[in-house]
Amino acid sequence: MRFSKLKLNGFKSFVDPTDLTIADGLTGVVGPNGCGKSNLLEALRWVMGETRPKAMRGGGMEDVIFAGASSRPARNFAEVSLTIDNQDRLAPAAFNDQDQLEIIRRITRDVGSAFKANGKDTRARDVQMLFADASTGAHSPSLVRQGQIAELINAKPKARRRILEEAAGISGLYQRRHEAELKLKNTEQNLLRVDDVIEQLA
Ligand code: ATP
């Protein structure tokens, strides 16, 4: 799967609709301090399902919406769209019926955020899984934040192992294991409750 287009609208400093074509090969983003280079990387992470406002350098998720400037009022929503070239048909089965896959995430003030995949409403979890399985997810080591190299050098072995696992493409399995463990815990609690009820009836 290859990213081919990124569109932003009302996301952080990108208040006006902005379309970026991601060409084959290496892409560099250059510009003066504060022009929005990191915001672009955050837009990528966000559309892939990032849920931690801190990873977006904000206090809450709505901080990704353009907050206004002296000459422009704040916006009410932010939207990021990522187009993926799927000619190699590497997307998971649920998303794999077309040559191009467009994932859109939109957040509206006081409403929250929602995802669409090729125009259809999609759960956040499915979008996160799509990218985690492709090793390009919101937590992917391919997206390097400022200060991340220093963090890596100082990281504990367990945290470093996570990075290797992400690079090996097994972080989707981790997520599934976590979900299975939560289900197991719920089931165990339900069984305990059933035992209590049976005891009361006996
Ligand atoms: P540097 O080279 O210094 O790291 P950069 O090019 O990576 O800078 P960013 O950190 O991406 O720049 O962008 C910072 C700019 O984005 C700041 O001007 C900040 O005010 C603006 N910004 C961030 N969030 C919002 C928001 N919600 N609304 C409006 N502007 C925002």
C-alpha cells in the first residue's frame, strides 16, 4: 500500500483546503520554523487513528481544529483525507475491492470524530487495524517526531522491543491480543456473576 495523496481542511494551521500529492520515492518537506511541517506528520498520524491528544501536541482531541488567528475565526471542524494506492491489493479484505482507498477522518466541535473508508462509515478500530497490519499505523516507527530519536536512545528495553515489533508488522496482533484479553476478563466476570445467581437460587 502506498500513500498517494493527503488532503487537509481546518486541521491545525491548515485552515484552507490543502491537497498534497505524495509522489513515488522520497518526499521531503521543507519550510521555516512554525510553517506546519510537524502538523503534516500529525495529520497523517491522526487520519490513521491516533487517539492520544498528547501525540498531537494538544490537551484534547479538538485542539487539532484550527483555533483561529488575528485575521480569521476558529473553524468548527477539521478533516484529513489519505488516499492509498491499492493496485497491489495489499489492503485487508474489508477494504480491498478498489484500486484506490480513501480514508477520511473528520472531527466536529462538541460532536467528536468519525471515519469513512471509500465513502462508507467505518469504525476507528478498523482503520487503526488497517494501518497497524500494514506497519504504517499511528504509532509506526516510520513516523519520527521531533525528540523521538533521543527518547529511543534513552528508552527501556521493553519500549524498544515494541518498536522492533511494530517494524516487523506484528503490532496488529498485539492489538487483537489486548482485545481478546479484555473479552476474556469480561467473560470471567460474567461467569462469577452466574455462579452468584446459581448460589442464590440453590
Ligand atoms: P519547526 O520547524 O519549528 O518544528 P514546524 O514547521 O514543524 O516548525 P509546526 O509545529 O507543524 O511547524 O506548526 C506550528 C504552527 O501551527 C504554529 O504556528 C501553531 O500556532 C500552529 N497551530 C498548531 N495548532 C493549531 C491550531 N489548532 N489552530 C491554528 N494553528 C495551530
